[in-house]
Amino acid sequence: MEAVTLAFSADTPPLSVIAAAKVAGVSISVDAGALPSGSPPELRFSSGLSLHGVNTLLRYIGRVSSLPNLYGTDAVQSGQIDEWLDYAPIFSIGSEFENACTYVNDYLSHRTFLVGFNFSIADVAIWSALAGIGQRWESLRKSTKYQNLVRWFNSISAEHTTLNEAVSAFVGKRGIGKSPAPSLKSKEHPPKQLMDTNNSNSSSSFEVDLPGAEVGKVCVRFAPEPSGYLHIGHSKAALLNKYFAERYNGRLIVRFDDTNPSKESEEFVDNLLKDIETLGIKYERVTYTSDYFDVLMAMVEKMIKQGKAYVDDTPREQMQKERMDGIESACRSNTVDQNLAMWNEMLKGTERGKQCCVRGKLDMQDPNKSVRDPVYYRCNADPHHRVGSKYKVYPTYDFACPFVDATEGITHALRSSEYHDRNAQYYRILDDMELRKVQIYEFSRLNMVYTLLSKRKLLWFVQNGKVDGWDDPRFPTVQGIVRRGLKIEALIQFILQQGASKNLNLMEWDKLWTINKKIIDPVCARHTAVIEEDRILLTLTNGPDKPFVRIIPRHKKYEPAGKKATTFTNKIWLDYTDAASISQGEEVTLMDWGNAIIKEIKKDSNNKIVGLIGELHLEGSVKSTKLKLTWLPDTDELVHLSLVEFDYLIKKKKLEEGEDFLDNLNPVTRKETSALGDSNMRNLKQGEVIQLERKGYYRCDSPFLRNSKPIVLFSIPDGRMRTSLNN
């Protein structure tokens, strides 16, 4: 391989080039001080050729990078990246620095990356420009002035820690690190950095390689069973397959493992494809295990004839006991003709055939019980959602999966570590089939506290009417958590932070919702609501004789959120809890208006507050008041709201082995509260996320239709611990 040296003047190190080379895995050596002051940096090749200038070097690195799409996915994206490379130097102009921050901050309001949906050289250039500023940028990072820009910068820093390492020696105490810069020489195919959240040191990371992987030759598959909707556990598998396919410039196949007609349906196929699209997963093609039913049957017949499989009519419970005890079935010594005769009964679906199954003749004495003659085929008379009643026998997952993996050219089969004991079985079946080897790569299953991920158990909630369906906000399905208000960007960040670690982990939902809050808070509109029950009227004796309207921002720090009309009257509604916290004579702040002094608190015979009398004191200082109160005008324009909160479906963090989930159901998992909202909420769209001032974040599930039907808002957790609905 040709040797490459980066030469530059000692006073102007090209941080973006150094960082890009490190993250892209381009092996170069550094020669600081090789050029006179003010000279553009050079890449010098051992062949005698050279390239000059920061942007030229960045484009070269982007093109030769082992990371996919670093210089864009097409010519248009490459052109967009070029524009950002030209823009990056503006950050070094002192008078333009904050203007540049404002511009990029606004641009990133709804984006994760600067160009398209992938990390690119553009991100490296702008990130390096900010990192190189040093203390001035560090100070701004601690403020709330550029929340989108800081979110993006921190995300890039966390996900690509090699950027920090590469420039730390040149920035030092002024910027992002103190550790000496490691060599820029790296492996031929360096991996992207993924955070290991199981480590107490949150900044530590580990590298993830697929064993034996070659760039351009990797083929992976995401193979869900169409017996339910995609849930958060499946999302981890899907996104890791996507990650490796992109990293190695390989292929990703979506395959439906449809071998059990009793559980599967087209509804599940359609919704799984919808969820895969929602996750932003690009795939080469969609296949089905049912595409291979004929060749799978031919394969099992061949193995019966070769003596590698046999037909067994042992009753299921006895068979399970014999497998546990390592006792060979009496049918194991059947002749080939006996096995084929029983196999034909299975193919016809006769009563005799239904008593039988096909088993692999592996090793009944193996300490690994999965290798003890596993079942390959069973009878099933239920019609299949794709092929109808054509077949009376269906392969098991254990038999079909290795065959289809090898047939479709899969190089690496990603499986969660719960299947670890069945890896030996997978490889043994491939050997008996005389098919090419497929490399299994394990990752830990994603488990969440207070959460069931078994599709069988989730189906119970659906069938028994405990939830509204597979997209219920209490469900861990992609559609459920999105309906509750989770942004897909947050889900992707959360899952990629787990990486491909093999450590078993039980994750807190709070971590996911905290990421989500950081995404929605800077951009979601603000509105006002008052709980309808026991609301209190505050009469302002010096308030406006006639109502008047002001147009104010829906988000004071995010102009694209738009405007809203606020009506000011001499009678306004307060929440009862706020009214109860006020003392007579106290000065309070009415948000978006000014101060008022409470002159009188009216109570009934039971000492319950029934009304307040006060007067505006708009010249008062809002800094001097203890209470900042939300309020609504007493007008007919207010809209009716139904504020819905959710709780976990089970009341125990983790069910132990053998525990029945039915014994741990939460008695109350949904609570609705009637409220009144400002008139602007008539314009909310389904799916829109807002913040109700001092109440929290909400997603609009049912928008305004008519006055008699309330707007339904689902409460979005913000990552902070809260009181259970059952308390």
C-alpha cells in the first residue's frame, strides 16, 4: 500500500483533515512543521504525487474512506458536502462566528446530520471548525443559545470519539481534550465507534468488527417472523444489520421467517414493512422463507435418504423428556423406507402423519441439548397467509434458517445472544446440508424494565382488550412508542448507544425519554391548558374593559414554530392547585402578561377556594415573584382537551424465570384528565408534539373536529422519575 504523509505548517494544523483521516481509517503519517507558515496543507504520496489544500484533501479522504457514504450517496449529496466545506472557514472569522453558529443551529432544527441521513465529511469539517475555536465555543456549549447545534456537536463527539482523539493534541486545554494524539495509522477497515452504556465511564467506547468481513462482500439479513408488530427489541437487530451493511458497503435483505401459519398474517407483514421504513432502513430486497418451501422439502427428503434425518412418532412430552435425558428415540433406527413412508403420511396431512415429525440425526449425548436431534419438520393444517393450503408440513426455524441464509448468500447472520446455545446446532445443520458456511455474530438482546417483549404475551393484551391494538402507546412496539411521542431519531440514538455489545442489559426507559426530550424541547410549540375540574376564576379589577389579542411566538427561542393569538381579559382561569398555593396579598406573575397582586381569596363553608380577586401590577418585576402561573382567558373560544397519561403494563421491573406475567399486571395503566386549552390548539395536527406550559410534553393523537369532541393529547415522558398511576 502506498505511503501517505500529511505535511503542514506548525502554526496552522488542518484539524478537519486530521480528524477526517482518523475517522475514515485512512492511514497517514503526520509531518508538522514541514511547510512554512501560511502554506496550505499537503498530502504527499510515496509515488511522488501530492494534493494541496484543505478541501481537496477532505474530498480525497471522503472518496477513499472505508466508512460508507462519507462523501455522499450520490452526486447531489457530494455537491452539498462541497458547499459545507466552503462554508466551514467562516467560523474562524471572529466577527462572523456567532452568525455562523446561528445559521447552522437553525439549519439543524430538524436534522441529525448536515447532508442526508448519514454522517459525512461535511459533519467532520463543521465539527472540527467549532472544536478548533476552543474556549469561545466551549462557553457557548454550556448555554442554551444554540441548542440544535450543541445537540448535533455532542452527538458527533459521542458517536465518533476518534475525532476527539485526533485533534486533542493540537487543541489541548483550549478545546476538547488533553490526551496525546495517537497515531493516525489504523486498521484497513476501522469500525465506527459505538458507546458502551454498560460501562460506568460513559465516555468509553469499544470497536465492533464483523469477523472475516470484507468491504463490498458483506451480506446480512433482518429476518422477523410476521406474527406481530416490530418492537424495540427487534429494532436493535434491524438497526445493527443496517449499520454493518452500510459500514462494509454491503447488502441487507429483509426476510420474513414465515414458517408457522398458525401465528402469521399479511397484516403483520404489512406493518413490519411499515416499521422498517419508519426506522429508515434501506434494503436490497424482501424475501420470504415460504419462497423456499419446495427446495426445503427436497432438502429434508435428501437428508432422510442420506440417513441424516428420520421421522419420529414419539409423543411430544415423551420426546422432550428423552431429549433432556439424552435417550435415543426408538424411531432413530428406522430404515430409510420406513422414514419415507411416514414422511409421505406427513405430506398428505393424514391422522397418522399428524402424529409424526422429522428430526435431525445429530448427537443425543451432546452436552448441548440443542444438538440432541432437533425437530426439522412438523404437520400443520392451518392455511398459510401466502401459499394457502398447498402444504400440510412446515419447516422449523432451526432447519429453515441456516438453509435460507446459505442459499441467499448471507455472510454474517446477526443473532441475539439468547440463541447462543443453538449456534452449534446451526453450524451442524449447515454441515449436514453440505452448504457454505455462514458466520454467526451475536449481540445482546435489548431488555427494558417493566416491559414484555414476547409477542405471545403482547398478543394476549390485544386479544383480551387490555390495549387498543398493536400501536397502543403502552406497547413497546415501534408504532406504540411513536404514537406516545417518541421521535425515531431518539430511538436510533438510544439503540446505537447500546452498540453490538454481548453484555446482557436491562435498560431504563428514562434514558430513552431523556434523549427524546433533548430532541423535541428545542422545537416543539408551547401552549396553555387548565385542568377543568375545580378551576378557579381570577377577576382582575383593573383588567382590560374589552378583551384584546396579541400575537406571540409559539416558542420564544424557535421562530419556525410559528405564532399564536393570546386573548387578554379581566377574568382568567387558573388551575386549582395554583390558586391553593397563593397567599392573600401575594404578588404573582401571569406568564406572557405580567405581575398581579392577589387582593382577596374567596372560600366556601368547607374552606375550599371558589374565586380570587386581584389587580394587575404590570410594572412589577417578574424576578421578584415566587409563583409563575399559567392562565387562560374566560372566553367561549377555549377548546376541550383530554390529557391521557400511561403507566407500565406490568408492575415489576423484571419477571424472574417461571413467573407468570398475569400475576404482575398493573391494575391501572391509563388515566384521562379533562382540561381546557387555548383556542390556537384547534390547529394542531395529528402527531404534532407540543409542550403544555408547566405540565409537560404531549403528542396530539386526535385533533380538533368539533366543540363537543375533545382534542386527545398523550403525555410524553421526559425521562424524570414520576409517580405511578396506581399510587
